[in-house]
Amino acid sequence: MTYETVIGLEVHAQLLTKTKIFCGCSTRFGQEPNSNTCPICLGMPGTLPVLNKKVVEYAMRMAHATHCRINRTSTWARKNYFYPDLPKGYQITQFDHPLAEAGYVDIETGGVKKRIGITRIHMEEDAGKSIHDDLSGSSYVDLNRAAVPLIEIVSEPDMRAPEEAAQYLRRLHEILVYLEICDGNMEEGSFRCDANISLRPEGQEAFGIRSELKNMNSFNNVQHALEYEILRQRAILERGDQVVQETRLWDASQGLTHSMRGKEEAHDYRYFPEPDLVPIVISDAWEEEIRAALPELPMEKRARFINKYGIPPYDAGVLTASRALADYYEEVVRLCERPKIASNWVMGDLLAYLNEAKLEIGESPVLPAALAQLIGIIGDGTISGKIAKEVFEGMWQSGKQPKEIVEEKGLVQITDTGELEKIVEGVLDAHQKQLEQYRAGKDQLFGFFVGQTMKATGGKANPEIVNELLKKKLSMS
Amino acid sequence: MELNRLTIHELQERLRDGTITSVEITESVYRRIASVEDRVHAYITLTQEAATEQARAADRRIQEGAGGALTGIPIALKDVLSTQGVRTTCGSRTLENFIPPYDATVVKKLKDAGAVFVGKTNMDEFAMGSSTETSRFGITKNPWDLERIPGGSSGGSAAAVAADECIASLGTDTGGSIRQPAALCGVVGLKPTYGRVSRFGLVAFASSLDQIGPITKDVEDCAIMMNAICGHDPQDSTSVPTEVPDYRTCLSRDIEGWTIGIPKEYFVEGVDPEIRASIDTAIKTLEGLGARCLDISLPHTEYCIATYYIIAPSEASSNLARYDGVRYGFRAPDGENLLDMYKKTRSSGFGAEVKRRIMIGTYSLSSGYYDAYYKKASQVRALIRDDFDRAFTKCDVILTPATPTPAFRIGEKMDDPLQMYLYDIFTLSANLAGVPGISVPCGYTKGGLPLGVQFMAGHFQEEKLLQIASAYEKNSDKEKRTPDL
């Protein structure tokens, strides 16, 4: 029997607000344990939460960017469970009236476009961190992360393959980072994903029994865990057994999932309305203010780059991977007015150098103006494309302008036809044997003569003129 | 002259004209405590040293011509209000040694006003109880009859005022915990509108019902205390940003032409005949002042107790989850693992009544029961609130007995939680509806136990309560007695 896979994802994204969701403590990562805490986020008796308005604004940005309906009134709820890193014994979250509902994200896998529904986006507080020391047998609690703001983005069970899930995640990640509301760091846990996955016989409408996967901290892990889970569940179904509804942990080192807790051990979170906070009321004006301030999103930018600059979709995809890279590219194009060549340089040499040096685009020693100048002097024939590579290396290392380097090193292209004609004649004289072979019909030797001419000029000869001259000389018998 | 017997406004006059000092008042209060506290047991913690310092500072302030209505006045705080540097136990083993690093907003406001803090008063554990018998720190006695309960949960605060062991106090009221002990101890107690006073620093029992309010010797003192504690607080999202009037200005106004609603559901079988008689007399007095009585109905009254005992324990079960022994407070020493530590800590940290309510609340919120209990109770609560809103379109205030009987004997209801719960029958509707209520003394039983009448008004209409209470207080022919200790 063939089975269809059904996947839904729950993504938790930490918001980049300066302070926590219900108190004034810093959200900065990597501080001394328990230093970013106060009586409120420690859950001390008598303290009360006060909502950080920025959290709502950031969540509204994401809601807009994913085409969700923002509810005029949404409410807070308490999710009750005991754990040492949960100071109040409950998490303040949103339950039956979330901030936003019914949105979508478009993805494309293998050239096929697909729309993935978003059920809801809600705000909540993060828990602290428990650190278990196996050697001493002790556990430690760090509450710096307690009450750091999160949004949870819940998808519809619309994905049918692990690649779709990975693609959907990449899109969400990209949007969050574009909106500058999440740093997207998966290793530090700023962007986390749980997956619900089930299999059903092809053609069956009812969903199969699902398992929930946790502990996947990279896009690849998500895809691998889902691939593994498909194999595991299919094997169970093909044996004629039933999949057990449970939560499973992905073990990246072993490449498999194992059971964490079954349905019977599932928590009863006893959700109820949070009495310490008033409902969140969003006015038309506030919503409009957020909408108006929204930056251009990756998909829109991609489409605009293709239309406006006439570059291939692949180029547009690479160049819009981050807002900073797209801005860099657009600045280069504005100054040199050669979109495709600019794209080649940014995607090619520039990204290669950046990757090699492990630098972000914002840290590039070559600024857009310098790259634009380089493209300009290639275009006007001052230097050849080949020499330009050498010039770029000089720019990268020295931070100097391309014209400066060209002048210092004397790299100006030789375009004087008379001068080049003498050099070409010299090359032909020096290679009589090859000349005879060429004339005997060995056409491929044309490239040899070009190469020899370039070599003789230290690469500075204008290749077009060289071609022309060689054609003229070789056709003379 | 025994300064501790005087009211805030009487003392304030003398402080201002320089005939007495705050240090003298404070000394007289502690002398009184030294002589009666072993019999009354109103306090869990006394802070005499700090109080003396505060009194000296108040005297300097008064000498400089500064200071306000509460400067230099010794006030007692219910031990559920957080006090920076002073342990705040909530009457529980769980917080036996808990010293908050912050002040409750009301404490801060009183501090800024120059008040002197006498100590922290006894209470039912986490304010769960109607008699102050569930405290971890012993039972408070009713100063009028030491074999009887002072009421609860703010029994210590009411007894301390009645026994002149302070000039005024703060209590908290989740289902009647200010008004009921005030009635049983013969003093004035006001529960403000939900949202009128900041709850920041009030250790939560049931967050949607809890309010802080004053317990005082007379209505004028009550107004003075209200002026000091009311107002919006950015640290409490449920505190309402409406303007706070000067509550003293309404005290001298008459109630000519007022309509007093008499809800028939509050005058039923089971109300003590002596209370019934004293309420009837009070009604006559008020009619004599030009008010008109109107029979009204609060039709959902019969569901109040059931509704309350779903909502309050549900919220409590969640509010008390933080006492897990991990970060602060009591931790059982012999936990074998995390779960065992939780169980042992909470089993021995909480008393029987608190555990009972945590269990009721946990059950009510559980999946499969939520709709039948918590959700249903929330719906009924809305109906109860509607009852009040409708009633206040027809009348200025509602008058009811504060309690069904005078103070009962210690131990009488401890084995019967349901009887104990029923004792709050006249007060907890105000909490469910969020409206303010005041309990004012209205005479004594033949045996000499004080009785109280309750007035309730619409949201943020505390002025009406103080106005009618003041008019009644001035014109009641009941003689003013003091307990014989």
C-alpha cells in the first residue's frame, strides 16, 4: 500500500525585544546565570506581570507578513505544569483567543508551488533552562531565559513531504529575520521547531495517528527526523500494527527518534484565562501603523529583482537571502547600472570571499561603491574581466579603490591596435610550427594564439582586439 | 490618655497642634500589645524597632510642617502584603521565613505617606478561611469574647483594630475577608471595587477576586485610608486608571432622597434573629434620614457560593503552584527526587484547607471537567454581575446583613468546611460582581457581640458607601462600646 505523509509544524521564535515580556529584565543571551532576573520573572509571591507592548508589535509584524487575520481582541491564558525552570508553575500564553489566525506562507519544492496554511500565531513567555550535571548528579536552573518573549506559529497539517516542511521552515525563518524580530539562531534556540507527523493510506481522508517530534535544532535535522519517522511509521503500518500517539525525541547523533512520553503521560495543562492581565485590544489605527512600517518581504523582493533587474530567479533567490545582501546588491546596481554583471560579482567573487573569511555582508571590506567602480572600469574597457579578478583580490586585501590598484600595478588594458598588432606578429613568428598546423586545418589552435598573446601582455591585452587581429593575420596567407 | 484608643483623625489633629508625638502614639500601641496580645494574638510579626524609627521620622516631618493625614499613625498590615525586609508568611509554613525584597504598592504608598508599621497581622493560611483558624501561627481571638473567632481571613487585622493594638489596618477581601471580620469585631471594613487598589505585592489567593482595603475604627478613618491606597498602578494591569476622588468630602453629605435596595434573597431563613432586628433598626434610622427603601431581587444569589467555590479555588490552584520548594520558601529536606521533593514540600508546607482548595481547583480546571465547572462558573459569574448592574439602575446602594450570625465559637466549624463556606454567604457576591462593599457596626447582641450591616454600591462608587456609612454612623443611637480586655 502507498501511504501519504501528513506534517504540521509548530515553530517557536524568540523575539528580539530588549526586555522580557512581562518585566524590565534584559533578554540578552549568554549572561551570567540568573543575572537577568527580578522578582517578577522569578515568580516571587505577590508580583504581577505587565505586558511589554513591543512584543505585541513584533507579533503583529509576523502576523501581517504571513497574511494572518489579527484579532481585534485576544486574551492571555495560563498553562499549568510543574517544572523547576518554570518559576510560577504556569506559563503565560494565549489559548482560545490567539493574536492572529488563518494565514499562509507560499513555498516551492522541485519547481512546484504550494501554499501552507498557518492556523494561528500567539505570544507567550519562554521558560528558563535546566542544566543537568551527570557527574555530580545535580541539576541547575538558569532563569535568564524565563519570560523572554516568544511567538508560536502553528501550521495547518498541509505538508506532504519532509522537503516541504524544510522549505516552509526556511521561509518562516527568512521572514522572521527580514522583519528583524528574531535573530533566527537555531543553535541558541531562538528558532525552534516541533513537528507532528502521521501517515495515512493514499486516498484516505481521515488522518492517521501522529507522533510529535522534538529536539531538532537545524533545518537538516528536521528533514532527517521526518524522513526517519516516515520509515518508522510505515514499517509499523505495514506490519499491520498501530502507531502509538506519543512525543518522540530526535537523536541527531544516532539518526533516529525515541519515545519521550506517551499519550497517558501527556500533561493536562489545565488552561484557564490569566486573571492578572487584561485582554489585548488592537485598534485599526495600530494595525495600520504596523502594516505601513512593514519592510519588503523576501518573496516580494525576489519578484521585484527578477522584473526590475532582469536577473534569473536563481540569482534573485541568492541575492535576497538576507536583507543586508539584497541592499548591498541594489546599491551596487544603482551605482554601476549593470544588474546582471553586478549579480555575477556579488554572488560569485564577493560571496566566495565572505564565506572563506566567515564574514557577514555587513563586514565586507569591499564596499558597494568600490565594487560598482570595478564593474564600471570593466565595462569601459579600462581593464579586462580577467584582470578584474586580480584587482578584486587587491581591493579585498587593501580596502583600496579599484582605480587606485589598476594605476599602481599598471593593469590598464592595452587597446592600442598598433601596439597589439606588433605583439601578435611576434607571437606568430615565434610559433611557426603551430602556425603551419593551423593553416593545415587545426582550427583549435586559434585559442592557443590568443593565450600566447595574452601571456605576452601580462593579461592586459583587450581580448576582443586580440581576437580580431589574430583572425585578420591568420586568414592572410 | 490612652492614645492607642483614638482614631486617625483624632490623633492627626493632636499631632498637628503639637500636643502629642508619633513616638508617644507608637509607644502606647506597643504598651497595649504588651498587655493584651498574649490573649488576642492578632499579630504574626511585630516590628517595634523599625516602627520607632518610622515614628521619629514622622515626628520630624510633622515638625517641619510637612506630612499628611497618615503621617505618624501606627498601622497594621495583614501578613499577605509584601513588606521589604520584613517576613511575609501568609499564615503558612510555606512562607514561614520568606522575606520579600520589595514592598507591595499599598505598603509603599503608606510608607510615602509617613505611616508607622506596627507589624504583620494573623490570617487564615493564604487567606483561605473565615475564622483565622487555618493560620500556621495560632488562632486569633475575638477581642469581644476570647472564646470566639474574630472572623477571617483578615481576623488579625480586625482584632488588632478592635483591641486598639493599632490605629487602623489593611486587610484583603476575596469573598468577605475584610467585611466579615470587621463586622464580627465591631469595626469598619471596606472592600473597594476590583481594580481600585493595586494588587502588586498582595500574595495572590484568587487574582480576579482579591482586593486590599482598610479596617478602621470609624468611617472617617476608612475614608482617610482609602485616599492613601487607591489609584492606578502601572505594576498592576488590572488596576483601573480612573481618577480617585477625595473620599473625605462625601462624609458630611446627607442621604436625603436616596434609594436603598433591600435584596429579598438576603433576608431568608437562617439569619440570626438578633441580626435581623439590628438590621431593621438600621433601616429605620436610614429612612429617618430621608432615604427610601426598595425591595429588589438579585436572582442569581443562590448560585454565589457554588460559583465562588469553583472560581476561587481554580485560581488558587494555579497561584499556589509556585510554592514548589525550588527557589524560595519551605522545602522538605528529604525529597528523593524532584517529584518526591515537590510532593513532600507541598504536602507538609500547606495546611488542610489550602490543600483542599488546591484539589478542588485542580479538579475544576482539569480536561473533561473544565466546561462543567470552571467555564460554567464563569458564565454564572457574569449573570451575578448583571444582577448587580441591573439593581444599581434602581437604587443607590444595597443593604444586607454582613454575616448570618454573630461570631461563632473557636472550633465550631473547623470540622465542617461547608458550614464554614456558607458563613460568607452575604459578602462573596460583591467579589464575584467586582463591586465595592462596606461593613459598619450596627449594635450588639444581648450577649455583647458586635454586629455589622453591609452596604454595596456600583463599580467605583465607594463614595456612596462612605457617605451612607458615615450618615448611619452619626445618627445611629447605638452606644459606642469597647471590648473589655
